[in-house]
Amino acid sequence: MPPRAQLSQERSRQRREALLRAAVDLFVEGGSRAVTHRAVAAAAGLPAATTTYYFETIDDLLREALHHHIEQWIATMEGYTVTDPSAVMAVAARDSADQVVAAVFAQRPPETALRELQVILGAARDPQLRPAAVKALSASMDVLSSLLAHAGVEEPQGLAEDFMAVIAGVALRRSAGVHSDADEAAAMLRALRGLLVAHLVGEDVARDALLRFREGVSGRSDGSR
């Protein structure tokens, strides 16, 4: 049987973890105003005085809860090993793209996306937590960059940042329920495919295409007068 001191330490760790999880849950549901000592303790199923035992102020509790959540997310991102480029290739292949996106959406329901967005936004508003928010976003972009590199995409970092912007926008829209998941999947694939094609053909080709488009629009406008 473990010594009593070890049991006490483990119990203390579990209580602290429960408080951190409860604080994040309350923050996601109602913002910082919902995070009070009493509410956190109740949500964690612990006595009301527990929060003040572990944290001097409610701001300290919320700050550590958000930081803890972000660190766990970063660890998950950094734990991904990307060796299969099929996910990137699916963006360009209509027959498999829908299946890939459907699988991703199934693993990440709108509630999950909303939770991550709110935690990141909450951390970004706090000067002490802003570096952690930046680190979390950077970890996600590093995963995308690695995947693109394994797929043979040259200079993938910029494209990974563009992909991240699209993914974050879709996550926000999914959390609001603007469209069905099927429509969101189609929209995201359309945007990612466009970014990938533009990156592959190169900046010069893309610029020339835009110039020809502008000239065509101007010609049609002049002809319609």
C-alpha cells in the first residue's frame, strides 16, 4: 500500500486538476464572470473553501486553468507524427476529400472547436497568457506545416498559416451553426483547395491570372456602358 503521504499528494493533485477543469468549463460556458470561487468548487464537486486553499485569487485560478488547458493542447499537437501525406492529397481529390473532412469533423464536434477558440481568445486577452496562446497556435501550424512538407509541398510554412486561418474560421462558423457540417466541409475544401493550387502554381502565375481576370472584368464593364 502506498504511504499515507503519497495518497495525500495524489488526492491533492486530483482536487487541483478538478478545479482547473471546472474553471475552464465555466469560462467556456459563461466567460470570466462565471468563474467564481463558489461556482468552481461546486462544478468540481468540492467544498466551497477548496479553491482558496489552492489559489490565492480567482484570477490566479482562471489564469492557471487556461494555461494548463493550453499546455495540454500543445502537448497533443506536438505528439502528432505526420508520415502519411494522404490527408493533403485528399484536398485535391474529390473522391476522398469528403471522407477525410467527415472523419475530422466527427472527431472534433462544434463544441470542441468552440471550447478551444474561447480558451485561446481568453488567453490572448491576458498579457501574461498571450505567449501561451501564441505557442498553441504555432504548435497547430507546425503540425500543418509538417503534413504539407511530407506531401511534397515546398516552403509549407506560409501555406500552413493560410490553412490555419481557414480552419479557425470554419471552426467559428461551425460553433454558431451557420451551416450544416456537410456544407461546412464543402466550403472548407473549396478554400483549402484554392490555397493549395495557388501555392503550387507559384506567385507569378497567380499574379498573371489575377491581372488577366481584372482586365477581363474591366473590358466587360467598359463594353456594358
